Amino acid sequence: MYNDLAKDEYKIGAVSKITGIGTETLRAWERRYNAVVPKRSDSGDRVYTSDDLSKLFLLKNLVDAGNSIGTIARLNTSELKSKWENSVQISEQNAALDPFSEKTSLAKHQKCRVLLYGDDFPLRVMDGMDDFDGIELVGQINSHDQWHNLKHQGIIHVVIIEKPTVNEETRRLVSSLLKETGAWHVVVLYGFGSQTEISQLQGPQVSAIRSSIDVYELARLCMDRAGGDSKNIVASNAATVYLEESIPTRRYSARQLESLTRMSTSIQCECPKHLSDLIKSLVAFEIYSAECENKNEDDAALHSFLHATTSQSRAILEDALAHVISYENIDI
């Protein structure tokens, strides 16, 4: 099955993950306020554009800042941006009056500084964060004791916590980290949790998101929550990410694959090298098929199919490579 979405079109599930707005909330904002009314695919699915995302980011920021959705929903993107900039300006003025205030926006060229808290972040997040301009990965910890070793590295804008479940212990951890790190926002990536627990956890400084979030979505979320412009998030490695639901997220970065390809021949098994070469070739064709010029709808359908098929093949080989790396005890 191929993805029939255009490059800058997204289904509601992807939009929810990118913006941090629940799917039910997105539907409610559409139904009650006509905040963003997406077009529909032939199968009846909601299809959002990049312009829709820009407006939703602004709406989310303003709602988190205390505005009622009913009072801002019908404003256009330009009006929302102006309202948000005024809000930021007021915050900066307040910060100037109170130098100890920690809730200011990122300066124009300031990077969003991110701290990871968890035992087993996927490699795609750990290594992938370094591929983005505007994001600075401070480090990864799994205890408060480890945080004390990083205190000297300065302010933390966003903390990302990975937990299998959301419960009372999670809420205590979030509260403690907000206090300990002085972070502006905490993002909790979770596997399972009741709606009650999730609702109790979320707030102006806390977002709870299912852990399947893509590193690109996570990078945009970090910038958004720190008051930066998420539209300026650009992958320095163009092969890093795709948001289409049929496109598996890359498990290894170009840097990791290159290190495996150049691995010393003293290692008896050359499978890591060969698999890395195959994966790099598939990634190259993924990019080619995604960017290939389409003359008509049939062309677009074919290239979309080739893109999705190649990415799924790449994901299978990545699983094989992960198995070999584990078996050979290779550190990348």
C-alpha cells in the first residue's frame, strides 16, 4: 500500500503528534469553532496542510498561555502570530523587570537545549537530535544524581522523559525535574496510560505523547515548547525523516552507518559493513523517489509506492543490522 498524501500533507494522527494537540481536541476545535477545517481525502480522512500546522501551533501556544480557544479560533494565522508576538514581548518585558524569571522565549539565534531522561532512548532520538539546526542535546540521564553532574552546563529549555506508563510516580518525577532543572517544558513519551492519568499530567508546562513520536516531530515540539519558531527546524541530514505513516522512521543516522562501513577489518564478521552499505543505498533511493518530479497523478502514485516500499525494505534490514550489532557486541 502506498501513501497518497502530498509531501506537505498530514493525517490527523501525525498532526496530533507534531503539535501535541489530541485528536479529539483537533476534532472539537474544528466542530465547535471552525479553528482549522482540513480538507478530506477520497476515503474521507482529514488531510492537514503545512499552513494548518502553523495555525495549530499558534493556537496551542496561545491556549497554553491562558487564552480561551473560543476567543482566538476564528483569527487568521497573521492575526494569531501578531497576538503571540505581543504575548512574547510582554513576557520579555516582565523578564527584564524580573531577572530571575525563567519563562522567556528563545532569542532569535538561540538553540533549544534539550535534556533526555530515561534508560533506553531509541538511537534514532539520541543520535538524530544532533542532525537538527536549532537543537542542542545537553545529555542523557536516568537519575537526579546524574543531573547534578550536568548542572554546570547551563539552562535547560526542554526535558524529554521516556516512561512505559503514566501514573502518580510519573507526575512526581515531572514535578521534581521541573524544579531541579528549571526547564521551561517537560515532554513525557509514554507507552500506556489511562486518560485520567494523562489528563492529570498534562498542563502548560507538560506534554504527554505516545512514545512512537518521530525525532523530527520531537525536534519541532522542543522548539515550539521553548518559544522558538518550529518552522525553522531543519534537518542538516536531508535523509533523516518522513512524516507519512507508511514510512518507517530511520533507525540509524548517516554517521552511524558510515562508522560501521569503515569499521576495522580486524573484526572477523563483515556483516555490519555489508548491511550498512545496503541500508545507505536504500536511503539514497528513498530520497530520490521522494523528490522525483511527477508529471501527473499516476507518476506521483508510482513514486509514492516506490518510496514507501523502499523505506519498508530499509526498516527490515535495519532490524537485521540491530541483531548483528547486538550479537557482535558492537558499540556505535
